[in-house]
Amino acid sequence: MIADELHQHGSVCHAPVYPREVCIRALELQASAVIATHAHPSGDPEPSRADIDMTKRIRDALKTIGVTLLDHIVVTPTGAVSFQTRGLL
């Protein structure tokens, strides 16, 4: 692991994520892969439609610069869901 960083801090119902910014940071770190995580304060770890759509946008943006999105994990106080395990990547 090269780095473990907080990219954005959001509100209870939304955290803005910009694929361009994720790509910039991956390039700065000379990363070959990224694992994304985010919290669901509601306690439900199921990815929302917005989570799925944004993950695909990030995956596609990273792919254009030769970086792999290995996984995106939604974390709650009681559990976690992996996009990779669910076949969402």
C-alpha cells in the first residue's frame, strides 16, 4: 500500500466525488491500483444506484490512465459490502 487517504468528507446523505480528482491523486502517487471505500451512516451497507454509477465512472476514468480499481467497499458500523464480491466492478 502506497497511501491511505481521505479524499472527500461529505454530509449525512452525500459526499462529492470527482473521478478527475481520483485520477490526479493516483497519478501523483504513481499508483497502479486503487481501492475506494466510503461509509453509509444509515447503517445499511447496500450500495445505492448512485454508488454503483459513480463507481463505474471512477473505474472507467482510472482505466484511461492505466490504473485498476480493485474494489469499492461500503462500510457501516455493523458490516461492509464489497463491489468486487458482488460483481459490481
